[in-house]
Amino acid sequence: MTQVPRMPTWQSYVATTTQPIFTPEQCRMIIDAGHQCAPEQAKVGGGEEGQYDTKKRITTISWIPFDKLPQMYKKVEHQLSLVNLNHFGFENVQITEPAQFTEYPKGGFYDWHMDLDVNGAHEPPVRKISMTCLLSDPSTFTGGELEFTEKHKINNLKQGQAIFFASFLRHRVAPVKKGIRRSLVMWFGGQPFK
């Protein structure tokens, strides 16, 4: 009897660092850098075509230029290479976009979405891996869990700890109930999947 290969589950496409990649002091430096960059209300759909839609997303973001925190980018790039080598095995993955500093105030959230452009409207590089790194001390806010399904919430990240996941996974940030959730979000891409 021939066995049918088991399809990977969503957990196969998620990897959390075992330890924080940034110290609390480094998290504070990233937060300060994010605050020094021009803040904007986050759009849904991204790019110039994106729309403001408070029924789908309430988040303030800013973009941290590559030359502002080169050590941060170097550390993330190193962690990405380890995670991709040991977990995902995707080809031609590299940092392709500036880091996004995000702040979710009380009531802030981001409804179900994917980070990958499934409509093919954008030219390569294609987003392959997404990263969220918690910058806030988790004792300073409640809610704001990263969710991949309605039953699977990632709410036990330590300050400075990162989670990497395939950009084609549907996910959301649940509403923040108290305090402010701050995170560093990055995407890593390359040529389209084959």
C-alpha cells in the first residue's frame, strides 16, 4: 500500500526564536528610532494603492531606513539566514524592504490578511518570509496576540523575541485591550516560489 505524503500544517511554516534577539535596551533603541521616523496611519493593501480602513486595521507605523540602525539590520539578517537554513529552506531570501515599526494602541488591531501579494500585481522580489519581533515588555499591554488560526494565538513572546513565518500564511493581530503593543515587522523575499 502506498502512503500518501502528509500535507504540512500551518505550524510547519512558523519558527519562533528560542531566545530574544534583542535586549530590552536594544528594543528601546529601536522604539526610539521608530519614533524619530515619520509616523503614518497604516493602510490595508500596501503601497500607493493601499486604503485606510479602520474596520480592518488600526495601527500607527513608521519606516526605519537601512542606514539608521545598521546593527539591527545586520542582526536580523543573521537570524533570518539561520532560520531559513534550519527551518524553511526557501531559495534566494534576503532583506528587500525597510523595517516597519508598528504601534497598536488600546483598540488597535490588524484583521486577517497575508503578507504575500496573491494577485501578482507586484514585480519580484516576492515576500517569502515575514518576521514580527516584540519590542514592548509583555507586562505593559494585554491583548494584541498574533494569531494564525482562531484557536492558535501567539501570546507568550518575550521582549525582543521574534517569530518568523511564511508570508503566505493568513494571520492577524488581535485587538489590544490595555497599553500599547510595539513591534518590529520585516519581510524577506526573492524570486517567486517554484
